[in-house]
Amino acid sequence: MNAAPERVAALDVLRGLAILLILLMNIPAMGSYLQTAFDQPFLAGWEPIDRAAWYASRVLLAGTQRGLLELLFGAGAAILLERLGDEGVGALGRRYLLLAAFGLAHALVLGWPGDILLSYGLAALALPLFRDWPARRLLALGFGYALLMTAVGAAQYADRAGVQAAVERVVVAQATERAPSQADLSDAATWREARAALTLDQATLAEERAARMGSVAEHWRHQVAAWRRINLDGLGIFLNLVEPFFTMLLGLALLRIGVLTGERRARSYLLAGAVGYGVGLPLRWLEATEVATLTLAPRVGWISAEPARLLVTAGHLAAVLLLLRTTAGARLLRPFAAVGRMALSLYLLQSALCLWLIFPRWGLGLWGELSYAGLIGLALGLVALQLLLARWWTRRFALGPAEWVWRSLAERRRLPLRAGLAGQAARLG
């Protein structure tokens, strides 16, 4: 590639779309029980419109907006390293360590258990080690991780199939008054434990409701405890680093070969979109159906989850880059570029509004009051407001407020904020 431009419009648009649409995935856990956003969507209502909203968001968006952001992190690191050369390694390290600090504040001050900034900032620190690797090797590593997760899912599938077969043998043995083997009895106990895990304890739900609709201190303690469970129990924080890192390597490679900047031929994007959607969407639909039916049987989704996530992410990427080639598409997507320029600020604003104004008792008190479809509708309304805010802000200021603090600290100098004094502050980096 030639020297990277100061800003790449396609990257801003992709970043803006991803940071806005990720709210549709986060808001169920913000406005209802945390488990609503994972495998218990019916906790927020399960009328036909709720099921439609859940299926649409699960199939089209779950993990894919995160995937776009991970690709863009890799691309951003490549741009910074290319522009600054050897000096870029230190600059990148400062930038992403500070981002990790923002993530800690997001989780432990704003109280969002689903923060991605900490893991993204830490994962990105290793990217300079791969700056000189050829694109094909980076692609092999990134896709190799997807294949590894497929193998892990296949092992989980086989293990559950074995447990299911053992349960059936126990049933047959009891029906014929024979003594089942100890191994089969042990597997039957595992099956009962898995069944119990599908039914959330009512006391646990009541405890969460009391905390989420309680005092400021109770609400904050509950949120921070949830973040600790997700990240500090077992291998949580390590596992949360692995997926971003390998997807960032894909982003590094895709920028290098001109995919993310829209430099490839249209037929390449058409093929990527056709394969991504044609294969990925049916796999995601099957996975969603398995989650929605709360089946104890082995799930194909365990095997297909990561490849399907990358395929649908590729479909989104191709669709956006193809739209940007048309006059109407470029006009339609242009507002998202402003969002992309202040994505960090808007990501933090989403949490601040939802966790501290819209849903808690001392705010609008809407926690638990909206169905799943209602939560998605509210998120779409907030997306529209953020589009307007981003347009207003970027016309007056060179950087979003969080970006200004972040980059000023990273560059160890006070950057100009006003748009008229932008200078070097307008660079993407």
C-alpha cells in the first residue's frame, strides 16, 4: 500500500456503524436482566414482535459489530505504525494502555460489565510484533483461530452427545430393571446440572431486580460484581483477549491488501458478501434457534459460532464498501463518518445514559419496563440522537471529548479541540 491517508472515510463509516449498532446488542442487558443479552432473551418478553426483534439482532448483529471494531483496531494500528515508523511502536503502546485504562473506568466507574475497551486495548499492544508479517500469514493466523474454535465446539458437541446417549442408556436400564453403569449415572448427573442451568433461579433474579432498582450504591455494586464474574473468574479476561487479538490481525492484513479502504474490485466485495451472507446467515439462524428453544441436545452453534460470526461480519463489510461506491449509498452512509470520528465518546455516552439516566430508579426508572422489542426500539431512537449529536459536534470540534483526552494524554501535549484549530489533531492515527 501507499502511505496511509490522514483519514480514510470508509473506516470512519464502518466504525460509526459498528459503535451505534453495538448498542442494540448491549441495551437488553442494560434495561433488563443481564442474562437477557446472552441466552435468556425471553426475560424481557417473548411476544411475536419480541421474538422477531431478538432473531434479527441475534442473526445480523450479535458479535458482528464487535467484529468490525476489532478489524478496525488492527487497521488503525497499521496506519499509525506506517505513518510514524519505529516511533509508532511507543505511540501505539501509550495509546492502547490508556484505552485499557478508559475500559477499567468504563467498567468500574460507569459500571458496564460488557466493556470491550480494556480487552481491546490490551490485545492491541501485541500488534507491533506482527507489523512486518505478510498479509497471507496474518490471514492464516486469524482464520486459524476460527478453525480452532470450530474444533473446540466440535469437542463440546461430541461430549454433550456422549452425555445424551448415557442418559438414554440410564432410562432404558431403569425401564428394564437393570443397574446402569456408574459412568452413565455420572453423565446423567451432568445432564441434570445442565438442565438446571437453563432455568434461572428466581431468587437470583429477584436479587438483581432489587439491586438494579435500588440505591446508587446497590446498583453500582451489582454492576461491578457482574464485571468481576465475567472477567476475573477462571480464564475470563484471558479468553476476552484472544478473539479481539486474532480478529485484529485480520484487520491488519485486510488494510494492507486494500480491502478495508475499498480498493479492491467490486466483484471481490460481491463475492465476499454472497459467501458471507449466504453461508453465515443460515448458520446464525440455526444457532439462534438452538438458543431460543433452550435445547439440552448437542448444538451445531457450538461448532459454527466463530466462523459464522466472521462470515456475517465479512458480509456487512462488503455491503458497506459496495454502498460507498454509489452516489446514493455514499450519501446515505455519510452521517456515520461523523460518528466514527468520535466513536469512543459515543460508546461511553451510551453507557452513561442507559445505566445512569434512562433505566435506574433515580432516573426515568425504565428498568424492566420494556419488552425486548421495546428495548430495541429505544436503542434505535438513541442511535438517531447520536447521529444528530455527532453531526453537530464534528462541525464545531476536531475531536470528541473522550478522544481529545485520550489522544492528548497519549501524545503528552494538549491537542487543540476546536475544529478551526484542528491541525494535527484531525489525524486518525
